[in-house]
Amino acid sequence: MAVHLAEAGAVVLLVARDPVKGEAVVQEIAGLGGQSEFFLVDLGDHDAVKALMEDVDGKYGALNVLVNCAGGSERNQGINEASSVMQRWTQMSGGNFLSAYLVTTYALPIMRRTGGAVVDVSSTATLHGNYGLYGAMKSGLEGLTRSMAMECAPLGIRVNAVSPGWVKTAFTAANSDDPAQITWQTTPSLLGRMGSVDEIAVPSLFFALPMHHLLPGPRWSLTAGCRLSMRLRRIFTPENDNCQGWVTWPKVRMK
């Protein structure tokens, strides 16, 4: 997403906890002739986020587009597998929900000067559920998106969300040698494969473009036909030649 924004002419401000990956993106953008800056910040830390936005305001004086894409899941750990209840809550809420709330809250005073767009990256886990707290946190994020859309529209700020299905990343690739996991990740898609990062970035960029003033609040589900595929599997029987098989969720360990 950062590279796509840079290619569209934006000055990109990257925020993450991994300086190596952050600086790598800065170098990639520089190689394309773009301008960017990396900030090493934990977006679940209230004081750090507040200081970040004060720094951004002082250096740039404007913020036109905000993309909330921090997050992470728990690698198939169920709610009942709670080795440290509050630690898991803090970890999952910090990346998937609290970060978006904090950043958006402190970004709005800057954005309202010129108007702009906020794009929240959610998940299709809000539609069909998921392990542990991930789906719950992303559902909270979509609720926040709708609330912010209502409050911010009169300020000239659009707030939208994109909800990807399975996307091929370093995280999902960690299980790429597990045939059962591959089947689980690709079967719901009508395309028979996971999406790519670029396929998520382009619709996100669409929401960020300034000409789309009549789109406050919508969420786009980027699932490669996941819901239609699941509906077809409910219609056809396993014995039917037209059926591509049934999705079996990996077993969740329960106490």
C-alpha cells in the first residue's frame, strides 16, 4: 500500500515496530523517485501515538490520507486456550483495534484542516468468525469505521474499510508446507488461491483518492467470491461432481 501511494504522488509516512522492514520500504520508495519517512512507534502505546502525531504535524503540517493496517492473528489459538488472558487481550486489541482508534483520534485535528480519507484494513473474519480474539477485534474495527464515518463526513473526511480474505504474506506463508492449511486457505476462494498484497492495495488506494466524496462508510469485502463459494458448497452435496469439497477448519485446542 505504501508503494502504491508513493507511485500516486503521495509523501508516505510509514509507522511500524520493525525498523529493518520499515527502512526497506523507504529505500524501495526512494528507488521509485518517491519521498517517504519511517517512524519507529508502537501504535498500541497512547503516549507514543500522541507524540507521533505532534511530530507529523510539526514536520508536515498536513495529513490527507490515513491507512490503519496494523494487526495480526494468533495462529489458530482458541479463546479457551488462555495461557495469559490479559496479555493476549492487550496484544490483540493493541494491533487490531486500539491502534486504529488512537491514530485516527490524534490524526483528525490535522486532517480536518484540508479534509481527506481514512482507510481501515479489516478482515472477512468479521463475517464468518475466526479463532480467539482476531475476528472480535476486527468486528470492533468495522464498528469504529462506521462511527467515524458518521462523525467525520461533515468535516470533509471519508472513513472506509476494506476486508480482505486470505492474503499471501510472510505470515500466511509460514504454513505453506502444510497441505491441510493450504486447502483451508484457498478452498473458500472462487479463484482457488489466496489474494496478493497488490490486490488489496489497489482498492484501498481507490478509497484514498480525493474524487470519491460520495463514499463515506462503505466496506469492501475482498474475498475472491468467498461467500458465494461457501453458499455453493451448502447447495451441492459432497457427492455432487460440481462440489469442490468442504471447508474443514483446523482443530482448535480446547481446555
